[in-house]
Amino acid sequence: LATRVWNHYWKSKSPLQALKENGVSWVRVGVLITSDSLLSITPYQNWPMLNWHNSFWSSREYAERILTEAQQLDFNLEVFFYLSDQAAFAFNQPTPKGWGNYTLEQTANAVEESCYQTALYFKNKGLNIQIYDIGNEIEGGICGFYPGSKVGSFNGVGQFYDYLRDSVWAKEVPTLKAGTIGTHRAEPGAKIALHISGLGYQTYQPAFFQYINANNVDYDLIGLSYYTTNYPPSPPPPYIVPFGQLSTLISKLASENGKKVMIAEHSYPSKSVQGLGPVYANYIFTEEGQSSYIRDLIRVCKADTNVFSLIYFYPDYQSAIDSVLGAYGFFN
């Protein structure tokens, strides 16, 4: 959307249309806690007349436009709450501006209201959001309650998972519950997903979801990020799940938790860029290698009844738009 409205890409062709024609059926969009007043008072056809402001990105109005265009093409819609006023992922969960002095209880109350107001806004716009993710890659914390911010860093004493459970996840539980309550106040029938990034760390998944289950957090889907190259969003963990063992892990998670699993983020490059290290020699960094990798991953997931969906990370990118992320896009 940003490159079409405020730049010169995608003026004559629609990546959403092309993706729909080639079998893609879901669009997943992130939204900040923010609403942009300038976008809200400006009709969409006049947005190109506005100078770009960073506050536009992933605001409620910005996300709504992508979702509207996707729904017009009959995509299924999923929204993930960043629960911040800037991008939040993995162990980087920034405290929203104005929430810095909030207690955990105040944060949970703010999250409930934010999720409610955003979900209600989308509903009132006629959008049928089928899935809401409470947070994004949340095994490392949420809303500023993450290591080094509102939670003290691990001091090296004892087990790291005990530290995560006692210091990080214990503070997530009331926030996740509040986000679910707020979302369901607006959209009672929406499915709730909890998305973690730690697919490479095979011990993260059972420990996190065991704790969440034990503390009666209500959710419907397990979300995982699955990257096998160095970027994005970070270098691969030392114990990355091998491609051939993915179904084993998914089946284990599904059976232990009684939930289906969605691969909420995955991607593979079509060319080599700085910082990349191939994991699978039989999927070289070419368009053919990218295609083979993605088709094989689709086959693995379609054959597994425990897999709910498979979401690609930035398919609309091209190298002219971003020299690194463009390598992961589907268009040249």
C-alpha cells in the first residue's frame, strides 16, 4: 500500500489480484494501537496528495485499507495486534507511548480497550476478520514487559526457561486474557491465535503453551514463525527445526494442546543478499529454488491435518522496493 500510494510501484498492477489468481486465500495484516487522524479525515482517493508520515504505517486506518481491498477480492482476513505504537516482534516488545508508567493491571486494561476499539472499528467498516492474534511473536514478552525493559534481564542463575516463566510469561497471562476479552467483546466469533517466533528453539513451544494452558488463557490457534535463512527477522537459532522434521513438531504441538497450528510467517529468497546463509543445499537462491522450497513446504503442510494455514512474509515485495526483503518477494 505505501509503495503504491506514496511511491511509483504497483500503479497499474495489483499484487493482491495476482496472488488471488494463483491460489492464495489468506491475507494477514498487522495493526498498531494507533489511529492516524490525518488518514481518518482524508478520503482514500486523496491519500496520494498527503506527504508520507511515519505515523501512517500500520495505523488502524492504514490496516483497514489493505483489509478492505483484500476482502473485495474474497480473501480470508487475519489481523495481528502489535500491542505497541511501533513494530513489535520476538524479544523486542516496545512499551507504547504513554504506557511507560502503567502497572501490569493498567496495561491489561489498556490492551483490552485497545483490542475492543480496533476490532469494533473493523467490524463497523464491514470487515469480516476471522482471526485475531493477540500480540506478535510473544514468547519474549509483550507491551514493554520483556527482558531488559519492564522485566529485568536474565542473570544467568538457574534455567532460562524458569526465568521466562516466572519473570516474563507470568506478566503476559493477564495481558493475553485482556486482549482476548476485548476482541471478543467486539467480535465474539473471531478465532484467537497466539503467535510465537521460537520455532527454531524446539523447547520453547511446549514450555510456553504448557504455561499458557495452565493459566487458562483462551485461544484457538497456535502460531509459529518458520525461517530457515538468516533474514528476516533475525539469525536462525542454533537448533532450527529441519525441514523434514517440521510435521513431527507440528503434530506434537497440536496433540499436546488440542489446537491446530498455523505457520504465521515463512519466506525463502529467490536470490542471495548480504547476510544470507543457505540452510538447504537443494534449494539454491534462485527463482527456481524459491519455487521448489515453497511448493515442497505447501505439500508438507497440506498433508498434515494439524496445519490450519501457511502465511508468507511480504510476498508483494520486489528488489526495486527493498534490496533485501525484495529477494523474498514473488515479483520481479
